[in-house]
Amino acid sequence: MGAIPFDTLKLARTLREKAHFTAEQAEADALADAFQDRVATKDDLALLEQRLTIKIGGMLVVAVGVLTALLKLIG
């Protein structure tokens, strides 16, 4: 989920001029849209969980390999 540049002031002005919103309504709508883009979805979290599981599994395999090699060197 990447950050998308968003001009909330421009949107608020457009809403005020074209949709005849009050300044408060336009700003609230613009801020709600801007904050909603920064919220992680269930799909984002599932993808993150999958990536973390793969990375942790890889680290575990490497750790077991290193320990096995050390035990063979020592013993």
C-alpha cells in the first residue's frame, strides 16, 4: 500500500464551489478521504502476514543450518 499524494485543499474548494458544500462539510469530506487511504485493509494485513511467515521460516532454516554446521565443527 503506497502513499498517494492528495490535495485535500483543492478537493475542499471544488466541493464548496461545485457541490455548494459549506466550508466545514467540504473540509471534513476531504479529510475523511485522505485518512481512509492510510488505513490497512484485511487484504493488506493478510499479505503482510504471508510475507512475514515466509521470512521467519527462512530465518529459521538458516539458523538450523548454522547450528548444525557449528555442532559438526565442534564435535
